[in-house]
Amino acid sequence: MAKPWILTRFAGTFGPPIAEWSLARIIEHERSFAGSAADQRKKEWAGSRNAVTQYRYLSSLTLTVLGCGNIGRCIARAAAGFGMRTMGYGKSARIAKDIDGLDEYTQDLDEALQACDYIVSVLPSTEETRGLLSGEALASSSKANGGKSPVFLNVGRGDVIDESSIILSLDRGYISAAILDVFETEPLPNDSPLWATPNVIISPHVSGLTQASDVPKLFLANYNRYVEGKGLMYVVDWDKGY
């Protein structure tokens, strides 16, 4: 719905820190840093031997990024820097070669979920995306990958998948682990079953925090563009919902 005024949003700075968080979590999972930390607490040398020695090179893995805006592209570029094969998913028609860091791009969600080792969702919360990954949506993620289930990371919005669907996807082997920074309800309630679910990692929506020094920079940049009669950056699209 058209508005008689223009609204802009704070954006353009979250890509690098969220990409850092995502790749750090992927590396942490592959190298089992949690296992090494547990060994140190118990004073055991390589007590978690299998976990800490049987890792995969990132260059042998495929990452699917759900949502190819600024943040998604930053994640893809970071992954590509480690040699990962990258697949992007979005609703808009695009060409992979036009998106820096992507090897492939698709508008087909099932295709995006198949044959990948990691899935990172940076999808926004809109009428089209709410619940998009709930229910059996992740079932296809392990079908075309030799039955091997990928790891799911969510740094976008928590309402793209409900809690029960995360647990169902883990129980049925659609995904092998869930690394979550966003949730349907925040703060995550104390009685949420996710706290005690095996292979779930929880962090409190900190993958990309707003740095106070970045806010005036963007505000002044847009103010100058407004005064000069230029198009504003990060204008909210009311049809898209963000």
C-alpha cells in the first residue's frame, strides 16, 4: 500500500558481522570446539577424539543461503573465500554470476535445500516467508545428498520456522543440527524445549548488533541525499514488507 511519505530503514552494515558469525559457527561445528572445551574442563587430552579429528575441509562443503540481499551476499562471499560451493535462494529472478560469491541461484526452495551441507537462513519476516520452513519443508534437505542431513543456521527471522518444526526436523533427520540466533519468541522462554534439545545451539540474537557509530553515518548520508534531491538508500518497500 502506497504511503504519502517515505520511510527508510537502518541497513547496509549488518552483512559483515553476520557473515563472520555464520562462518565462525560453521567452523566451530566442523572442528568441534565444544568438544575441545569439554575436554579441557575434564583435563582430558583429546577425550573427544572422534569429534575433534574427523572434520571436513570447508572447501569440500556446500552452503545454501536462503535470502540473497546484502547480508546473504556477504555470507556467500565469506563462504566462497574458504572455497565452499555456494547456492542462493530467493523469490526474485536473478543470475548467479550477477551475485558476487554465488556459484548457483534458484527460485525453487526444494532445489536450494537439496545436496547442501549447511543452510543459512537470512530470510525477512513477511507474509510469504512466515512459516516457510515449518512442517515438512526441510524434508527435501537430506534426500539428494546421499541421505546426509545438513546443519541449519538461522540469522534472519525466527518466524520462518516454528519451534516444533525445528525439533521435528531434527528427530526425522531432515537436519543434523540447528544453530539458532533468532526465535519465534524472544527472549526464548525458559520452558522452551529447544534449550534441552540435543544438537541445538542457542545464542541471543547477537550475530549482527547495531554499532552506535554506524547510525549517524547512514542518517547523515541519507539526509544529504534528501537535501540534494537524490534517491534515498534503504527505502522501505511496503509491498515487500521491509
